[in-house]
Amino acid sequence: MYSDISNDFDFIVSNPPFHAGLDTSYSATETLLSDAPKHLNKQGQLWIVANSFLKYPPIIEQQFGHCETVAKNRKFAIYHAAK
């Protein structure tokens, strides 16, 4: 996901995929989130837009130690974490 990247970023903003065929799969998101802290600068921020039924906050909390739900309705949610 982060191949051939040598720079750190101020922001990573994503609406990560969650389908593997017809099934819900977190593998691409887990890769994105587990490596995100390594690719953010000292005060870097992660912003995720996702369907609100997806269980992304625990994954974000595992990597960043916290996850803020910035906005949420019955369809979508916006999550934020900073280093």
C-alpha cells in the first residue's frame, strides 16, 4: 500500500475499501492503518471516511491510541486520529 514512498505526510485521508467480492473484509484497511503512523510526520493526521457500520475505531485506536468520531449518521462516519 505504501510501496516506494520515502516521504512522511502531514495527512493521510482515505475511504478505504471493505469488499472482497461480496464479503466484508478489513485486510486492506488493516494494512493502511497499521502502516499509517510510520508514514505520517511528527504531527501527522489520519482522516477516514467510511460506512458507519464498519468497525474501524478499534483498529485506529490500536495504532494511534485514540480515535475521534468527528461526524456520524446512519450511513457514514468520519474518524480522525493524530500522532
